Amino acid sequence: MFCVCMCGALSSGSRDHSSGGAINYAEVRVRVAHSFPEKANEIADTISVLQDLSKATVDMTDKIVAHCSQ
């Protein structure tokens, strides 16, 4: 994940084109500092959805097994 965040931070305006492509590391740090909490929230939301789907799958599987064993 870190590599993805860094690549996005570097490719979206962190290079100073007037000085031959030098990287503005202060801007990179700011972008990464903002990206990590946002990515953490996205991952937490994704995990929550996956857990809900997993629980629903177990419930449906139990219903199918109960129905088939009758």
C-alpha cells in the first residue's frame, strides 16, 4: 500500500519541472500524511463490507444445509 501512495504522491505535482525534475519532498510528505488516514478509512470500510458478506454467506449456507437435510 505504501508504494501505491508514494507513487500517487510523486506523480501528482510533486516534481518541480523548472529545476529539471527535482522532487519536492516536503510536498510528498504532506500528500502522504493526508493519504494514509484516508487509505486506512477505505481499508476499514472494505473489511467491514467483507465481514458482512462473510456472515451473510455463512447464514445462507446454514439455511441451505438445513433445507437439504430435511
